Amino acid sequence: MVESRQRRTGTDQAMTGIKRIVIVGGGSAGWLTAGVLAAEHRGLELTLLESPDVGPIGVGEGTWPTIRDTLRGIGVTETDFIRECDASFKQGSKFQQWVRQRADDYYFHPFVLPQGYTEANLVAGWLARHPDVPFADLVCFQPHLCAHGKAPKQAVTPEYAAVANYAYHLDAGKFGSFLRKHCVENLGVRLIVDHVIGIDSSDNGDIASVQTREHGALSGDLFVDCTGMQSLLLGQHYGVRFNSQKHVLFNDSALAVQVPYPHDDSPIASQTISTAQSHGWIWDIGLPTRRGVGHVYSSAHTSDEAAERELRQYIERTGGPRDLPSPRKLSFEPGYRDEFWHRNCVAIGLSAGFIEPLEASAIALIELSAAMLRDQMPATREAMDILARRFNDAFSYRWERVIDFLKLHYVLSQRTDSDFWHDNRRAESIPERLREQLALWRHLPPSRYDFHRIEEVFPSASYQYVLYGMGFRPQPSRLPRRSDDLDRADGFFREAAALTGRMLPALPTNRALIEHIKRHGLCRI
Ligand SMILES: Cc1cc2nc3c(=O)[nH]c(=O)nc-3n(C[C@H](O)[C@H](O)[C@H](O)COP(=O)(O)OP(=O)(O)OC[C@H]3O[C@@H](n4cnc5c(N)ncnc54)[C@H](O)[C@@H]3O)c2cc1C
């Protein structure tokens, strides 16, 4: 707990400029935010405070393709990032046994859009002519690259450029250290390692300074709360309400463990493998030197012991050793704050909220938050309240969409092996907007009309991949439309197949490309 104190500052900040930014917290959220702000705003005084007593959470290994632009914008090279963060390429997710509890049940959610996505009704063509082929496998080449362990680019493809859209799997601990070094050495961010013990308020209710144990008071014009789940500034100091989503998404616990590969040259999966379990699911993330594996589950539906048993069985089944150390237990309450920007304090990262690791939305939300703060950095205190309202509106919308999208993975499951899956389909656990969309999607595929804001976290194509991957079958429209031209759709399916045929022999494996980058690096443009 931090102590909140009233301090008479007597300053009228309304017309003063915003120059001193204090970021409290040095996990992925703190350092990404510091990098994004410092790379753009050379005139700001940026200080980042991290506690010597409280480490970063140390999980969060899956990302979204936005991370490439973020890293490029911060000014790090892809070669250094891959070498120093033990990173590998991620081309989407493979969901196993989410529909039925059967070994042959799986579907892909790739990052590449369906071929001809905006030009034809591919869904009509798929249902009419190829209903037995999985949707993603028909409309996109990327699932086939993943199935063959291929990388999304060649050794000669320049840094951050893609043959197939991609993100990364990374070591969260190494990522924080890598960003810290770059921010401090190259971007002029001042690092203070100290523990925050109190918060001082000005007369107007703004935060005037944070009190540290060794360095005294640290004042600023704008404070970024990156203190993780404690949410020291926004949650504890300001008491901004936490909006729990446990009634929608039940998972609140995770067991995480690092699994060695059987051989130095074992293949590195090019996608996150997500396997449904009786009361949750297991993530399996392939890094160059190890796998990161974790079981996310609902403590209301199962015990830690049972969850650990399932995790160990999964690891053994997938070639991991029997004698692994005890997994690390993490607990969280799914949800987000009613506001993210309150007075002169913006929360980014776990301090703003967290739902669950499915689809790796947390780091993507950090990137979006940091980017909006960078682009809309208030010039004065007066401008801050206006921007805060916009920021809150943008991010309330985004958190709601993340919840809808994650819930979509559960509501269409046909699993009957536990209350967990039954409860997930109860109508009262499904957000109203998602219920409405599912009704519309009976007749029309998800489209830009469903997701019309700029920078949606998940595009409509992602909804199509999950919806149809989960076995949802729309009813074909009764009246003909020009865009339902089946031959045209078939042309795009042939294009996707031709691309698959060309790319499979031309692309190296994920491991081969990473080994190449370690030895020679990628070329820069
Ligand atoms: C099980 C699990 C799996 C996840 N998997 C993914 C994933 O695959 N993809 C994804 O995008 N996200 C994932 N996440 C979320 C991801 O881990 C976080 O969003 C990300 O790591 C950012 O965390 P953070 O920086 O907000 O908080 P933290 O890493 O907790 O950092 C908090 C910081 O605050 C500082 N601090 C705390 N108290 C004080 C104090 N009093 N004084 C000074 N400093 C203080 C600490 O020193 C630390 O530096 C996962 C989360 C969980 C729980």
C-alpha cells in the first residue's frame, strides 16, 4: 500500500506546459511506454522508477504484429531484439480441442488476411464449394507455413519486413532488460531504482510527486502508472474502480513453467499452440532455447493440483521431461479499470487491467496506449482533461472488444466434459454486443461494419477465423448477391493455394532463420 498525502503546492498548473513525465514501474509496460515516448519527444524529461523489491511479472511471451512497428519506432534493430530477447517468429495461433475434446480437432488463427478478403464473399464460396476444408486452410497460405514450421520471411528479407505477417514469441525478462538498456543508453530516459512509498497530491487533486524511500519526492507534470496489478497510482491512490469480468471470462489462475527442448535442433513452432483443457487451456510458446508452457484455468472450477496434473501430462505428451521443477503460480482477477486516465495519471499495462493471456492482447493494448499518449501528448494541463476523456473512451471500447473476442473462443465450444465449458455457454455470461453479433453473423460474415473504429485490437478477419474455426456455420443468404460470385471466390482460393505452393519451398524453417540471424543478422534497408 502507498500512503496518499495532501501537499500544498500553490502552483496553477492549468496553463503550465507538460514537460516532466514520471513512469512508475519497469515491467514491459513501463519500458515500452518509456521507449515509445522518448523516441518521439526529445524535449520531455522522462524518468522511470522501478522498485528494487518488486520485480516485473516476468510472463507475457506472446505478441501481436503491431510489435514490429513499435520496436522499429523505438529505434531498436530486429537483429538485436531477436538475439537479446531469445525471440522467435509467431504467425498466429493454433487452437487444439477447443471445439471437441478430440485429438484431430484444431484450427488456425493466422495473422495474414484471407486472400481477396475485401473483394468477394469468401464465406459463401467456402460453404458452397469446399465445406469440408477448414476455412483458414482454404483462404490463407499462412496455416500451411505454420504446419510446416516455416519462418514468415527469408534471410534476405530486410529487418521488420515480412513475407507473411508476423509477431514474436519472446523471453519477457530479457525483453524488459533489453528495452531498459536501449531507453537509458540511447534515448535519454533517466532510471531511478527505488521503491515508491507514498503519493503527494496538489491542491487541485493532481499528483504532485511520488515519495521514494531513498530519493525523496519525485515531482512531475504527468505520471504514468505502470506498477502492474497493484495499480499504485490509479487504483490505490485515486481509487478508480476495477470492473471485474469474472462473470464473463472465468480464468483467474495460471501455472507457468519453462520446458527444455529434447535436442538443440528441435523445431521451433511458428505459432502459439493453445490446447483446451477440462477447465481452461494450455499455452505452448516456442522460443529458440526453450518452450514457455502454462495452464490458465478457473479456480472456481478446478484445483491447483488438478491443473498441475493436466499441465504435466501435456508436457510429457509433447516431448517434455517428467522431472520439471514446480510450476510458478500466478493469480489474477480478469477485468479493467472504469477509467485509465484520471487527472494527471495514465495507467498502462496490468495497472489498467488484464483479462487473460488468450490471443496475447495485453502487450498490444500497452502499445496502443503508449502510442496514443505519444501522439496526443497534452501541451498543457488544460488540454489534459479533454485528452483524458478521449483516451478513456478509446480504451473502454478496446477492452470491451477484447472481452467479446476472447469470449467468442468459449461460447462456440461443443465440449461437455466439465461445468467450465457449460458455464461458458450460459447466455447470461455472454456480453450483449457479442450476442447481437452472433445473431447477425448467422447471415453476414463479420466485417468492417462490426468493427469500424481505427486501430481495432482484433480485425474482422480474426473474428472470421475464430468463428468458422470453432465450427460456426452461417446460413447462406436466400437472395443472390453479386459479391457471392462463387467462381470469383474460387479464384482466390486457388491464389491462396498457389502462394502456399510457392512459399513452402522458398522459406526457411523458423529455427534455420533464427540461427541465421544469430550468426549473420538481417539486412537493413
Ligand atoms: C499468466 C499470464 C500470462 C500472460 N501472457 C501474456 C502474453 O502471452 N501476451 C501478452 O501480451 N501479455 C501476457 N500477459 C500480460 C503481460 O505479462 C503484461 O501485460 C506485461 O508483462 C506488462 O506488465 P506490467 O509492466 O504492466 O507489470 P509488471 O511486469 O508487474 O511490472 C510492474 C513494475 O512496477 C514496479 N513497481 C511495483 N511497485 C512499485 C513501487 N512501490 N515502487 C516502484 N516501483 C514499483 C515493479 O518494480 C515493476 O517494475 C500475461 C499475464 C499473465 C498473468
